[in-house]
Amino acid sequence: MATIEHADARHPVAEEHATSTGLPNTKLAMWLFLASDCLLFGALISTYVLYRGASLVGPYPDDVFDIPYTSVSSFVLLASSLTMVLALAALQRGDVGRSRIWLLATAMLGLTFVGGQVYEFTAFYHEGLTLTTNVFGTSFYVLTGFHGTHVAIGILMLLTLLWLSLGGRLGPERVEAVELVGLYWHFVDIVWIVIFTVVYLIPTGSGPA
Amino acid sequence: MASVSVPGERARGLLRRPTATTGLWSWFTTVDHKKIGILYGITAFGFFLVGGVEALLIRVQLAQPDQSIVSPAVFNELFTMHGVTMVFLVVMPLSAAFFNYLIPLMIGARDVAFPRLNAYSYWAFLFAGIFIYSSWFLGGAPNGGWFGYPPNSVLDPSRGMTFYALGLLIAGVASTVSAVNLAVTVINMRAPGMTLFRMPVFVWMGLVVQLLLAFSLPIVTIGLVELLFDRRFGTHFFDAGAGGSPVLWQHLFWLFAHPEVYILVLPAMGIVSEILPVFSRKPLFGYQFVVFSGIAIGFIGFGVWAHHMFAVGLGPIANTAFGISTMIIAVPTGVKIFNWLGTMWRGDLRFATPMLFAIGFIAMFVIGGLSGVSHAVVPSDYQQTDTYYIVAHFHYVLFGGAIFGLFGGLYYWWPKVFGRMLNERWGKVNFWIMLIGFNMTFGPMHVLGLQGMPRRIQSYPASLGLTFWNLVATIGAFLIAIGVLVFLVNAVASFRRAKEMVADPWDARTLEWATSSPPPEHNFDEIPVVHSLDDLWHRKYAETQGGRVVPVPAGGSGEDAGDGGHGAHAIHMPGPSYYPLVASLGLPIIGYGIIFNWWLVAVGLVVTLAGFYGWILEPSAE
Amino acid sequence: MRRKTLLAVGLLLLTAIAAACAPNATQDTLQPAGEFARKPYDLFVVVFWVAAFIFVVVEGALIFFIVRYRHRKGREGIPPQVHGNTRLEIAWTILPAVILAGIAVPTVTTIFDLAREPEPGTMRIDVLGHQWWWEFAYPEEGIVTANELHIPTGEPIYLRLCAVGLAYEGQASPSECQPGPPDGAVPALIGDSVVHSFWVPELAGTQDVVPGQTNYLWIEADEPGTYTGQCKEFCGLSHAFMKFTVVAHTPSDFARWVEQNQAPAPIPEPGSDAAAGAEIFAAQCIACHMVDGLLDAEGEPILGSNGAPNLTHFAARECFAGCMLETTDENLRRWLADPPAVKAGSKMPDLGLSGEQIDQLIAFLNTLR
């Protein structure tokens, strides 16, 4: 009897018959959510761009940015996309052990990035840039902080997957869960590439426009 | 994420799995889209009454010149809360009630794509409403207008606008989650044969609305976050003194709030598109054109936002561009109206209450649409903007439009939802009182605006000659209130009669009428197979070559009718759950925490996480 | 019986129309009194008649269908199932588009016309929106006044609008309506200002007054007269009481007004109530207000601030407190006793003046003609 119930639970009512598009509901929902999230970052990045050079007092971007440092932490985050792919591939092969290693690696790389961001914020703070110093501080911290929060949520999901896996509840039949978290993770990475380019790489000068 | 469900030997939740599907408690744990739809409807109607009382107080204050029945401070809270309530806590959730209840039935599905997320959306919405309203007792209600323009909304010393920002953020979470859920339902959960162009127009409008929500809400979310940070943490987003820009908020707000107008009115347009054919006994005229014009409205709706900002000083080029885009959006709107007229043309019109409201919708919406065109004429709008002319315009769209449509929907689907008809005679009384009261209230506001009465003023001097029409408007507002009371009495009275349980009382055309009234928990005993648009109609009637229509003999309707013949085999429905309620309860706690005490934020986060982890570990059905 | 009902309905309609065209409606967009109000009005009239025509056609068709195709007793069977007509669809897509295109042409030309740049020699006035009163500064003439904008007739006037807050001290005269940072310094002018909207319907359409942004608006009055206006964008507690009047003079009367307002205030006779009032003013009011020509004991001019209305010619103004109150002794007494009690949120605090002090202040204010 128990086994019958399992079968039902594994194919929730929603997927009792094949979906109209053939895509799983969860994946469609994740894509839609990420599309919506794009506009969230779009609005934040627009704010930052609008206030580029609008600050009346320093510190200005050129006073605080340490491009080589942030490049390294950006690379760390990008590398985590690779380990995410490897985690998914391992689980698809049925290699649960490897998938755990790669999930852990991804989460650790993400943690490294967030840690780097915390360090960076602290450094900027000591150089006199706070949330309320000027519109640069305001728009910079809120934009990058929002992204950092996204990464942190991603890490939480990765660790949850890892925890499920260690409890033996993340076998190849649940590969979809890893795929979903992977989609989210890659999205957050891509957004960072945009933020890194717009905020750090495009020069803004050192004073009010 | 949240939807990841894990098969386990037995439920490992923190809480014991609820099992009841009837009784009071079952309403707190239900994941049934029909029950959630009813919850949405009741909650929204409750807020409708509250928002209506706020409107009456506004009208009492303005009935005569130079009155001070309501102080300026309270007046500002009243019109702000009236707007916030009617937009976010009434029309949106009332539409959500119809979408929730009807979309799965109309597309032949057993439930929405993510039943537990659906419950989560409802509870988050309810908590958002309670959170915003608790502000009356916790330091002042929002008082900066529903549009919350900074710097005024940032500088205001009361807690009101902080409640506004946080409350709308919570409501935004609810709406975004629900939008994704319902959009996936429409895209992915259709019954076999239910192609996109066999979907009822209501479902189409539902899809457009969910996409509008999904792509407009994040923009205002950022606006609200920035407003919150300016108020709570002293950032400078909208602080011109530090180089920030108050106009940025206006862009972020209207980039959401104009699509929002269509989010509010498209559901009603969908309802009207369902009611008119049934009571004209004809298919919808130009189905594809109605659908495409709805999609077009959704698209163009993202390109007209600055027509709320013609007087801000964006410059003649921007004003020209947005003036013209606004004119363009009138075209698909016109197409819809002409097609509705085409539906009635040569029909066999039966004026039951739903039909009266649908026709009322058309008649009133035309007025709102035409006054809207006069705003697209930018120089003319320089005079009309922020006057009562605007108040008149958008009430013709949102009350004469959205609310009339939703009331029509209530009368139309009431027998489906509750298995009982609403009284027809009282329905007609309800309609006529509301129609007359509505026009008495908002018709004169056109004149008032043109005669120079600005919006959001607590009083006006007698010398401006605005007294007469203000008094008329106030009397009209009380007529509307009587109309709403008639509906309430009618609704309550319907429960005192025995259930009639007629599956298809209106001789309707769409799938929700193919199942019993009220439908069983699993909606259809057999998932229907769809062969055409208006599938139910074609099971009942056949069209001959010459366009003549003859009833299909009984029993000849094929094997698809959900007549409950095969009840024997088990249909597994998702089980009830506490976790959506728990997870959403975290949101208002976080909200209060941001206002009052940071430890509460931590508590809220813990509650949210506990809810989601319980959720993940709980299989969707047992 | 029926005739009586008709009569009653007719009378009611007449009353309604009479009330609608009340002659004392002095903020009426339908009674433009100058070029810049007439242009929006002319467009509105065009749109109104186009809309009225469409209204009649659509609602007429609706009513006709309701009557013509209503279900009749005994009618059996089902009407022919018409699914649509592509040609009709195309027609009713294109036709409204053509009509709208027709409206768009004059719309666009008027937008650009109203946004035209001023020619050299154009009269300019600065409009500063405060919570909740209006300040008018005449940079050429060197006049600063409040709540009453005086203009000459028959001449287009270019207004420069900006929003200012209380943190507006330290500048004797707002010679510049300068919302941008003056010389890179933090702009004190903007302070805690909010968005307002300048609207005098019979002379021009509205223009928002936005912190951090300078906006411009043309106004013109054809005939001498008084035109009322008020703030149109919700700006806080006393939004309803942020009013003003525009007084249009013939050019010669206007020249006289300018001359009168350029003069400093008269020095009150020593020992009079007014002189006592002047002393109270110099002690209490000067923190926010300004009266040009006021001298201290050594005969040095006393400089006030422009955070609150400049009162140099206060008694010559018909109204005060954002034109919420008419300038009468009685109103002044009420106001000076407790401003926030009269006007919600008033930035002028209750100064705790005694009855005698109030009378002396009023005596002084009345000399400021």
C-alpha cells in the first residue's frame, strides 16, 4: 500500500497527465520567476545608472573601488556556475557521491563571494562610504546588497539540497530539484556579470558630474 | 525551490499533517483552488465594505464647502487607504478569486499547478491587508496617497507610509507568487484538446493579467524598497538635496501602476466576454480579435506610464511620445467594445442580472474610455490632471468597469460556486441602484474637475461654485452603498434556501458548467477532452450547414461529460497543509520587525524558514 | 400627473445646469482668460465633440440592440451563430486609429507651442512652492511677495518654478530660483521641499513644481482681474489650503504696483502700537520673516529670512496663510494666537503671544501697505 502512495506523491496531481507544453511545471515556473526577477534587477541597475555622478559629496566610486579584488571575487562566483553544472551532471549520471561534492563546492564558492562582499563593504565603510553618505553609497549598497541576498538564498538552497542528499533523499529521481536550483544559481551569476560591468568596469570619474 | 517535494516513508513535518477537508479548520489548511478562491472572494469583499466606508466618509466631508467633519490629517489617511484598499485589497484579490476558482475548471484541470503555493499567496495577501490596516492602531495609517509621491511620503513623520511600503511589498510577494502559479496553470495544465485558441476569453485575460503582474510588480517592488530605505535608513534615493530624484519614484511607480490599471480591468473584460455570449445565445463575436486586443492592451500598457506625468516637466518630446502611445492603446480597447456589441447584434438577449451588469460595464466603460482619450491630448491634460475629472475618469474605468464586471461575475458564477441562485429580482434592484448611484457620484465629478476642483483636498471654499455637484456626488455615494447592501442581503438570503444544485442553469458555453454545482473537490470525474471553442455548447447543440442550431439529443453528447459515472476509481488530490499559512505568517512579522524591533525580523525569518522547510519535507499528497 | 412629473424633472435639470454654470466659479478651465488657457481649452472642445459623437454612436447602438434583440415571449430556437467578420474588425480598428491620428496632429503642435523658449525681453517671474504657500520673486524688479502674483495684461509671462523647503535660511533674497547645487555646495534651497503643482486654470494648464528640477510655464491674462489658483499635487497636511491669486493689471497699473512694492516699509511712528509691534516683530518673527526697511535701534537694517513669506507689503495683500484667510484684523488675531490650530501642520508655530502683543503686531502689520 505504502508504495502506491509513494508513486502518487512523486507524481503530484499537477502532473497526473502530461503537461500541455511538455515542460515540467516547476521548470516553467522557475523561468517565469527569473524573468520577473530580471525586472527587479533592471529597476535597481537603472537607479544606479541614473545616479551615476549625481553625488554631491564623496567618496566617489574611484575613491573606493578595488577592481582587481572584485575581479577575483567575481571569478570565484563564475567558477561556482561550473561546479553547479558538474553537480547536476553527476546526479544525472547517478553519481550521488560526486553530486554532493560539487554541491558543497558550489555553496562554498558562493560563500566565498558573499564573504568577499562583506569584506568589501567593511573596507568601503572605513573609507567613509555608508548607506547614507551620498546617492552613490545609497544606490551601490542597495544594488549589490540585493544581489548578495540573492546569492545567500542560493547558498541556503544548495545546502538544503546537500542536506537532503546526505539524508538519502536526493537520488537521481529528484534531479529536477538540482536543475531548478541550478537555473537560479546561473541566473544570479549572470546578473552579477551585468552588475560588475555596469558598476565597476564602466568608469564614472571621481566627482559630481 | 519551494515546490520541491520529497517522497518519504512518512511525513516528517514539524506539525502533524492536517486531514480534515470540511469544517472551519479545513479552511486554514486547504490547498483546494476552489476554497482558496472563495477565501479570496470573502476577504476582498470584506475590504470592499471597509474601503466603501472610507469613501463615504470622504464624501460626507466634501458634501458641503468649508466643512471640517474630518480633519485634514484623517482626510489624508482616508483617501490614501481608500485607494490602497480598493486597488490592492479589493479589485486585485476579487479578480484573483475568480481566476483561482475558474481557471482550472475552465481549462479542465483538477487544480492549479502549485496548490500549496496558491494557499501561500492567499495567506500572504490576507496578512498584507491586516498589516496595512493595523497601522490605524500602531502610529497612523498611510497618508501620502496611494501613489505615495516622495519627498512628501518620505518626510511625513507618522509611521503610515512605512506601513504602506511594507504592506505593499508583502502584497507584492503574494501577487507575484500567484501570478507565476496561475500563468503556469494556464500554459501547462490544459485538458487534452484545450489548445490556446480554444480557451475561454476569461482564461486568456487571466494569462495576460498574470504576465502583466509578473513583469510590473518587480519594478514597483524596487520603488517600495527604495522608499522604505529612505524612510527607515535615511538613504537618499528620492532626496533632491543629496542629488537624488523624486521623479525616479514616479517612473518606477507608474511603470507598475499603469499596467496595474489593465490588471484591474482585464479580468472584468474577461468576465463580460463570458457573460455576453451566454445571455445573447451567440458565440463571442470575433473571438481572436478580442483575445489579441487583450494581448495588445497588455503590451502597450507598458509603454504609456508617463501619461500620468505630463505636468512633471519631462519635456515636449517625451510628452508627445507618451500622448501618442496613449492614443494607440485606445484602439484595441475600442476593438473589444465593438466586438461585444457585435456579440449582442442579432442575438436573443435575456436580461438576467449578470447580463445587466455586463451591459452596464460596456455603457460605463465607454464613458471612461472616452474621457481617457481626452487625457491623451496632452495640453488638455495639463488642465485635467490631478483634478476631479481624473477621479471621474478612473472610477468610470475601475468602478463602472472593473466592479460592474466583477459583480456580473458574482451573479453569474454564484450558482456554480454555491449551488444556489442569487435572487433575480433583488439582483435587478441591486443593479439599477448601483448604476444610478454610480452615475450620480462620478458623473458630476467630470464637471467639478473642469470647474477647477483639485484632487485630494480636504475642503473647498463656497466661492468656487462647486457645492451643488459635490452634494449630488455624496448622495450618489450613499445610493451605491445601498446597492452593495442589497447585494449582501441577497447573498446571505441565498444560503437560507435549499441548494438547487443545477449544473448548468444559464445554458452556458464553457467547461466549468460541465461539472456539478458546486463542483466536487477533484472538479471533474473524468478529465474532459476538448474538441472546440465553447466545447460545452457544442456538446449541447449542433450547428447545421446553414448556421441553424439544433439541440443535440440527450445522451448524444459523447463520453466526455463529467456526469460522475465513474466515481469508483480513486483520484488523488493534494492534501491539506499548515505550511503555506506558517510560511506566509513570517512576512508580516518581518514587517513589524522592520518598524518596531529588529529581533522580530529574526523571529519572522525563522517562522518563514520553518514554514518552507516543513513544506519541502511534506509530500504534496499522501 | 405625467405633465407634473415632466415639469419637475425639467426644473431639476435646469437647476443642475444653472449650478453647473455658476458665475462665481472662478477656477474654471472652461472659461479661459488668456492664450495659454485657451489652447488647452480649444483642444478639449475638439476632443469633447469627437467623444460626444462616439458616445452617441456606441451607446445608441447598445440601446438599439437591447431593444431590438431582446428576448421576446414565444421566441423559440437559437439565433444564428455568427462568429465574427474580419472586414468589420479591420474597419473598426482603422477607423478609430484615423480619428485619433486626426486628434494627434493639433495635440503635438500645441505641446511644442506651449513649451516654446522665451524671447529676449520677456518678463520673467520666479515661483517658489513652499509647504503650504507660494512665493513670487521678480528678479528684474527686485520684488518678493507671497500668495499674490501680480502681472500686467496682454503680455506672455515666463514663470520659472521650483520647490523649496524650510531650510531656506541664509539668503536674504531668492534672487535665483536655483534648485541645483549653487557652486557645488549642498543646496539649502531644496531642503525638505516636496512636490507641488502650480495651477491657475483660467490662465494656463498646470505645471508641477519638483524638488531638484526647474520647470517653466507661460501664463497670460487678456483682461485685468483676479484669478484664483491652487496647488494641485498632493503635498501634505494642508494641501487644500495652498492657494494663491493672480492679479492682472493694465500695464500702467502694473508699473504703479511695481513702484509701490519696490519701496521699503514705512518706519512706524515712535511710541505707537505699531512701533511696539515692530519691536516684537524684530524679536520674534524675524527668524523666518522679512520686512524690507526695518531698522534696529542703531538705524541699521534688520535682515530677516525668506523661509516664510516676505511681509514688506503685507497689508496690501488680500489674503495670507496660503490664501486660506482673508487679510482682516479678526483673521490675523486668530492666526497669530495659534497658527497650527487654524491651518493644519502650519510651519509657523504658536509663539505664545499675549493678546496685547497680538494687537500691537496687527497694528504694525497694518502699516505695511
